Amino acid sequence: LSARAPPGGKGECSYELLCRQDKCASLLPANVPPFSLCSPESPSLLISLMKTGAGLAREYITQILSLSIPAMVIPDGTTDKISLGDEVGSDEDLYEELQGSGHRFGHPGGGGEQLAINELISDGGVVYAEALWDHVTMDDQELGFKAGDVIEVVDATNKEWWWGRILDSEGWFPASFVRLRVNQDEPMEEYLAKLELEDEEDGAAMGKLLGPGLPCKEQMRANVINEIMSTERDYIKHLKDICEGYIKQCRKRTDMFAEEQLHTIFGNIEEIYRFQKKFLKGLEKKFYKEQPHLSEIGSCFLDHQTDFQIYSEYCNNHPNACLQLAKLMKVNKYVFFFEACRLLQKMIDISLDGFLLTPVQKICKYPLQLAELLKYTNPQHRDYKDVEAALNAMKNVARLINERKRRLENIDKIAHWQSSIEDWEGEDVLSRSSDLIFSGEMTKISQPQAKSQQRMFFLFDHQMIYCKKDLLRRDILYYKGRMDMDHMEVADLEDGKDRDFNVSVRNALKLRPMVPGGEEVLLCTKKPEQKQRWLRAFADERAQVQNDRETGFTITDAQRKQAMLNACKSHSTGKPKAVTRSYYDFLLRQKHPSLPAALPQQQVFLLAEPKRKASNFWHNIGRLTPFKK
């Protein structure tokens, strides 16, 4: 493949296929003319070849994967080589361009029905949809509902996820989980009454239809079992296609892909593929093909519940994968390469980012399927208790994945917080901790002479940092020390005189070292309720540390270094180091509004951080004051 400019270097520019006698000529069908890859009037090379009578030879696609990718021809006739390192704009520019163009990468427009819905909504009409499946909410930005609920569709511009409303709740929900009401003008009350009547009639009709065969509930259980087995086999096929159709071909092209880059795009999907094959074998052993309703598959989920945690790494990496893939798809040679990979593997017509979304959707679908299975399983069935336990286990897996994602998002906030503290000493917070449990002001009383100091305390997992506020600029903190919570025990003290310190205290608690030579500290709050909140926080810290040990949660060195590097870059712009009270609250309670995974990831990053204009008031006062810290 090479680029050819028009005669004289002027006019319309296009890519043309130049067949070399030694490699390409014999592979190209006789009735295929030289195709234009980028001409506005012509389809792409691969699509054009698919439309020819002779079809597309497998060897020809293989040749596309192995040949050099053409340079881009620009209108003045000169050529400009494109490589991965070419400047394609910043991440924010890329997101803005994708948003502004209305581009939905990997998910083409939703067709006439979707356009009609949007037109109706934009004209002030009200569109209702009925839920076909239960949607288990695992994110505060998603709308949870049960099968049969009626949802008002507020926004349907995205093909995969719509924004809807049920009573006072709003959020994203998967469009595939609902169907539009036939009569949109029907009053809601009448519609709900009709639905209830139809459900009763459908149940009676189903009983007649089944006749002397299986009872209705057992037949429904058989249907759910068959669906689980069918979707699991399809899922294995998708994973195989990704590993063999994309990753295998990418590793052959070291001139286009670095190994680190491939790990960013595909994550640990090969590990997931190996696990899912083992999981499917276990399901097949428990599956009774002749009598599916007798299958006992609940134990399979229980046996592998810890193995499902490998999805956590994949889900956490998925936004980075989307970003990296979007960058590559700005360069034509990668577009053609990935399309050739898909055709060579004979995969369905879904782009790569659509395939990479499959594992994220799959781990969220397991609780829904098990909930349906439990619904149609009699309590006397041998599989009932296992299915019930499996449902709870998979819900816990989903919660764990969501929690780990939140924790990883928090490490950037913690790194930024540390970089704002003056006179920092010792190791970084992230070297031992990854989550801020609680923070607030307390009076610290320490030996000797029962010295009393007002300090700001920050309780992380494994350690507690305390700082001093600046006398003039109360938003500036100075590092004063830390306590190792792994070697401390917390004691609740009654109001009165403490014998060890020989002082009278109110609303106090004591931190006692569990190792010789440690410092004993009294901490006093202003109000009793604040003291109780701190006692709960200390208990939560110990529980979280124990849970992290049991689940194996850790922050990698690479993630720590990247977070600290990002924090250093943000403070190298010359902005004054300052942390406000609202930022403490932000650290404790702020959660990034995570949009559903199928939505373009640029929206997540645009919403991720609140933008607030910095005030110059204290900065100007600081320049005028003669006092130093």
C-alpha cells in the first residue's frame, strides 16, 4: 500500500491500492479496480472489497495487516507520514472534538426510532418506556428500576444509555432494558391498571399453553438457565475473538504497538478469558441439557466468587483504554488495521471499543441473571440456597469493583492534598494509605507537662496525619506529625480528671501505643457527638484495613508515582498552596459522577473535577502583611 497524489499535485487527493507483482497482484480479484481509501465520493478500501462479487480473500486481509501503512497525502501534493507519536491534540481537545462532532465511537446512530424519540422530546412531548428487566443500580448516577416499571424518557441522544425519570429519581439507564409504550397519550394510572390486568391474563394463558408439560415456574427457570448458558458461550466467543483477532495481530506489528500500549488498551482481558473458560466448564458439568430446570449452577458462582475480582483491574483500566483507543482512531492507519483484524477473525460488525466494553457489561449482568433465576426457583429446589448465596456473592463482587474504582480515583485527590501541605516530612501518604476515612479539628494533649495544642487531624487507613493552621491564612496547613494506627489502640474516656496526664478533660479519647516506647496522646473534641463520630471513624479504619487484607486490595507503585507526578505538575504552575475547609469535605464525600461505561468517556472527564475560580483576596493580603509564618 502506498500513497499517490493526483497529477500535478493539485485537486482531490486519495489513497490508491498499488499492487506489487511479487505480493499483492495475485491476491486481488480480477474485477476489483484501484479503490480510493479516503476519497469523499468513495467508500473505504475494505468496505469496497466486501461489496465486490468475488468477495474478500482472507489472504488479502492478512496482507493488509502485514504491509506498511500509507502516508497521508495533503492537498498540495506533499506527503506527511503519520505515526503513533504524531501530535493529535491534548486529551481535552480530543474530548471536545469528539463531543462537538456528535461522534459516538463504536456505536453508530440509533436509527429512525431514536430520531423520532428525540424529535418528540425536543418538541415538548413526553415519552414513556416500560422496563423489561430489573436494573440493579450500582452507581448513584444510574436509575434503578424493576421489570414492569414505567420510565419517562428525558434524553435519548445516546444509543446505548438514556436519561430517564421515575417519580423524583433521575439517572442513566440502558436503552436495551426497556421498550417504548405503544400509546404514549394514555394516562399513567390507566396504563398501570392495564399492565396489571395483562399480567394476570398472560399468566393464565401461559398455564394453558404449557398444558400437561412443565409447570409454569419450572419452565421459566429452564428458560433462564438456557439463557445463562447461551450468553456465557457467546461471551467466551467474544473474548476469544479479542485475544486472537486483535491482540495476536497487534503483537506482530511492533512498529505500530508497544507492549505497554497494548496493556493499556486490552488490560488483563487475556486473564479474564482464561478464567471464563474454566468457569464455563464448571457450568457445563452442572447443566442438564434434557431437563434444564433441574440444573444446579449456583455452586459454580460460589466456587469462583473470589476469581471474579480480576474484573476490578479491567474495569478500573477501561477509561484509559477508551482514551488510548480514541487517540489511535484519529490516525487512519489504525482504523484500517483494526477493521482488517475484525474481518480476518470473521467477527460481527462491532468496532473494537464495543468488544472491549463487553467484560464491563458482563460482570454487571450476573446479578441480574441470578435474580431472575432465584425468582423462578422454588424454595424446595436443591439449588435454591446456592442461587440465593450466589446472588449475594455477585452483588458483593460488583460492590467491591465499584469501591476499588472509587479508591483508585481517590489517590489523585490524596496526592494533591499532600502537595498543598507546607513543611512536609517523611514518606508520602500514598506509600501506606489510599483512602481518607475522616478529618476534623481536635485538641491534642501530649507529654511532657500535658501540653495542649489545637490541630487538624486527617485519618487515613493505617495512619493519621495532624497539621497546624497558619495564624493569618487559616486555609494553609503545616505538617506537624503522624501516628501509626496499626500500632495504636483507641480508648473512650469519661469526663473528669485523667490520672496519666493529671488534667481534667471533656469529650476525650486516648490513643495508647501497643509497642514499647510509643507516645500516649489525649484527643478532645468540642462536642460529645463529635467524639462519637471520631470513635466510629477509628473503628471504620480498622475494619477497612482488615477488609483490604482479606480482598488483597493494594495500590501499585506505578499508580502511586503517577498520582504524585500529576500533583507536582498541577502545583508547578505557580498557584499558591492552599487547602480550604470545603476541600476537606470534598476529599471525604466527593465521588466522581461516573456515567455508565457505554457512554463516551470524555463526558466523565469533563464532569470529573469541579471548576472553581480562585480568589485573590488572601493572596493580596499576604503580600501586604509584614508577618511571616
